[in-house]
Amino acid sequence: MSGYDASAARVVVGVSGSLGSVTALRRATALARRLGAELWPVLAWEPPGGDPAARRAPGGGLPAEEWQRLARQRLAAVLDEIFDGNGPGVRMCAVVVRGAPGPALVATADREDDVLVVGAGRRGLHRAFSGRVSRHCVAHAVCPVLAVPPSPLESELLSVHRRNAWHLRMDLRRL
């Protein structure tokens, strides 16, 4: 995290590579530009099975350093793809944090003048199981939280996926 200004306004955003997090990243970038703030994209990671599984079988999987490296690599790839290698147009401090996404984001956006941007989760049938991260952030953050609704494209993609899973015909005139 070297090279950041400890007194600068920050827009912290959760990034996982999902369509919802990409939508949140785009919104956070626009907000950081408007506010003249630093953009802090955060990717949180946990070992497969969580920390208890990693402690039970320390020799059974990849070492934590390798998971950390893979997380950094994933965050860099997402940022490169979204910003097309040109950067966001504001000062950026990309952060990889070991931990569950909600607590990791709240811990990173730990100043009252931060703004935390998260994807709001999917709508519809999956709503009961989605949005856990955004709910955690809204409930525990010390700063304002912007919960970004899903992109309309996400709804369309889910619809196409369901139709494909059920082998239903699609009306291609609408695409």
C-alpha cells in the first residue's frame, strides 16, 4: 500500500470479478473522479474451505502465500481488463485482503470520510442468498455505503442461462 496519501478521501470498492462487482467498480471509479478521491479496489480472499480447513490440513493444499499471489494476480487482471491498461484516471491503491469479503471491506473502509461501494447482489429467486456482503457492510461500516444495484445485463444473462439450462428456445429478435 505504499504511495498512498493517508489524508486523502477514499472510495473503497469490493472487487471479485463478478458482473456485480464490475458494475460497482465502474460506479466507484466515477464517484472517485467526481470527489477527487483515491480509488481503493479491494479483493478479499480465503483459503478454500476457510481458515479452519487450512489449519486442519496445512500440508494438504497450496500455502497461504500462493493463494495471496493468485488473489493479487486476479485483482490485477480484473483491473487491467476494466481499465484497458490505461488506469482509472484517479489515484489508485489496489488491496488484497485475507478474510471474508464483508469484514475485509469494512476493515479497509475504516474512516468516517471513506465511501464504501459494494454490489447489491442479484434480484429475484436468489435474493434470499445474495447480498450478504452488502448487508454486512451496511450494518457494520463506519462510513457511508453505496450499494450498487445489479446491471440490467446481469438479469439478461441469467435469463439466457436459465433458457439454455432448460433447453428452451430463445427469441433472437430481442438480442
